[in-house]
Amino acid sequence: MLKDRINDLLGQVKDLQAANAEELEALRIKYLSKKGEITSLFNEFRDVPAEQKRELGQLLNQLRQEAEGRINELRESMANANANAEKLDLTRTPDPIALGTRHPLSLVREEIEDIFSRIGFTIAQGPEVEDDKHVYGMLNFAPEHPARDMQDTFFIEKEIGVQKPTDVLLRSHTSSVQTRVMTSQKPPIRVLCPGRVYRNEAISARAHCFFHQVEGLYIDKNVSFADLREALLYFSKEMFGADTKIRLRPSYFPFTEPSAEMDISCNICGGKGCSFCKGTGWVEILGCGMVDPNVLEACGIDSKVYSGYAFGMGVERITNLKYRVKDLRLFSENDVRFLRQFESC
Ligand code: DAH
């Protein structure tokens, strides 16, 4: 019966599917082309008795409309999918792109550099593999000074396997850059020397075999201890806040005379006393002093004409205070749980 075949096809065309343009074209040919199934039903329709023409004619037209509608629908959704695919950049890195974080020691070192650059200091660098002369000799260390001892300094063996001390070593402080700068530049000199230093120490929460220092040096005519104090007060307030107080305690370093150690009022308890400052309200952050005339002379600078000050601070120490880091090992272990905390900086 024609009616049954029409109804059968009506059921089929509702959910026609095509995976690509070829399949879609095959459907069109199957149902709607000159030799297609629906077209041939229209041919048979001519022979239908007059009383059935109205009903079957409507049904046939409905079938053709639905077949055309479904095929057009498939064609449109295929065109949209293609347009979207063209917008996709398949070479892009998948989101989200994980950005690295700044290392806290770099952040603090840059802050120190920034503060001193505002009062005229420029950056100077020196080698990490040094010689005895620049690290100790020209800095007025007596030949038998304990800092030269094998226990403190890493000496580099000239011949592999020969275990005797040589004068090639890993610098144990950035004061060595002072001697390099003073022998290569003429006063006035105003430099800041950041860098890594090495000491033969057992690794613990409070000591490490390498750490970072920033050395400062200012040489000119008439430089006084008051200039040193002012520069360090300015630095401390910029770094730790305007309320910060400083105090200078007499000390000894071979390369400065007089020498001092500088404490700042504890920025964690505000000077009231806490576990960080061991209840004293003060924390030591650097060593400093007036450059010893022997050092100036050893570097070829006339100590009767010029004077200067120097200071040296540990970057880890400043970072501990600023970010309350209690264990030095965190700085070199690369634990992302620690490092990610500096993301927003
Ligand atoms: N070099 C010293 C150290 O490693 C720090 C230091 C102290 C540097 C006094 C200076 C200074 O320039 O004047 O502990």
C-alpha cells in the first residue's frame, strides 16, 4: 500500500544522520533525486484512485517537506561545525598557562638594589671563583687570619686529587668585589655589589654552604662615619618601614676602621621583644665601617686624599626578616609550596 510506504519513509526521514558531506549527499540522492524514493512515490501517486488523492497527496507533500527540512538541517549544522573548527587555534598551549614565581631572594636583592640606586649607587659584579689576594690579602687580613682557614673557605684544587690549599678559592664574601672595583676605577666610587658567596659550613636551618650578600662601597673626599650612618638609616626605613630605628655597635673587621655591626628595631614585634629577636627588640642585619687606609693603599688609592665607607649584608637574613622565613634551606630546596607563596609579588 502506498500509504504505508509513505508513513514508513516519514518515520525514517525524521532522524536521518550524516557524518560528513558525502553521506549527506548520498541521503539527498536516496530520497529526493530524480530516481530517489520519494520522487518515485510521486510517480506512483498518478495512478492513485481519485478519492484517495487528497489524503495521500497531503501525506506525500509532508514527506517531501520533512525530508528536505531534515537534510537542510544537517547541512547547516555541518557548516557551523566547520566554521567553529576554523576558529580553533590548535597550536595554542593549553590553558591555563602556569606562570613561574619570583624567587624571594631575587625580590629582596632587587629591592636592596633599587633603594641604593636612588642615592646614586650603581651595580658592580665580580667573580665567584677568586684568588686569595682579592678576597683576603688586599682587604688587610693577616696571613694567619682564621677566615682563611680550610674550614671556612672552599679552596679549589689546581690538580684534581691534590688536597693541598691553593690560592684559588670560592669567595667567602662579596667584599672581594671592593678590591676589584677600587683597582679598576678612580674615586669617586659608589657601588653596590650583590652576589653569591660560599663557606665551608654544615647545612642547617641557620647556616648554609652558599648564600647571598650585598656589599656597598663609597669612596670620595671627606666621606665620614655620619654619611655611612645616614645612608644605612635611609636604607633601613625604606626596607622595613618609616618607624624603623637603627643602632650601631662597635665591632671588628680587618678591612674597616672603625667597624660596626648594625641592628634594626625588630620589625616583627616592633621592638617589644619576640622569639625572632630573642626578646631584645633588635636584630643584627649588617656589618660596616670606614674603609681601612691599608685597603685603600693596597688598591692604589691615596688614603690621605680619599676616605670611604663600606657595608655588607646577607640577603637571606633580610629576606627572613621581611617574609618571616625561619629555615635557610627553604631558599635552595625549590619546593614549589614555598616558592608559590611569592606569586603576587
Ligand atoms: N664581609 C663581611 C662578612 O662577610 C661583611 C662586611 C662587614 C662587609 C663590614 C663590609 C663591612 O663591607 O664594612 O661578614
